[in-house]
Amino acid sequence: MAQNFQEDQFTKNIETKTARIPSIGYLGMAIASMGISAGLKLARKDSAALFVGQWAAPILLMGIYNKLVKQLGSEGERVSERAA
């Protein structure tokens, strides 16, 4: 049996705000975290380097989620289908 789940208002508000961030912003933040991590590693601050370096993957995942929401909408339907 198929069930239709609706997103709550909190989720829609977050998606509305994050949709303003271009995809290149997420990529830039991920690359920056890798660069900062490399700098910390060169400064022999291994724990901090590891901590900051691990930010790249979650930032990229947030970018993918953002892109999907922009293309499909928060309810999973295509944005162009909603407009029709």
C-alpha cells in the first residue's frame, strides 16, 4: 500500500533557505575544508587536520541533497510538474 508522507514546515523552511546557496558553494566549502586540513597537517596539528578534513564528505552530501530538492522538490515530484 502506497503512503503519501508530507514534509513538515520546519523541513520546508530549511530547504527554502538552503536552495539559495548555489551548488558551487557546497563544492567550494568542501575544497576549502580539504585545503585547511592540509594546512593543519603541515602545521603538525594532526587531530585538527583530521577533524576539519572530515567535513568535506558531509558538505558534499548536503550539496547533493540541495540539488535533488531543487530539481525534484521537497515532496519528490519534479518542480516543473508542480508548476503545471
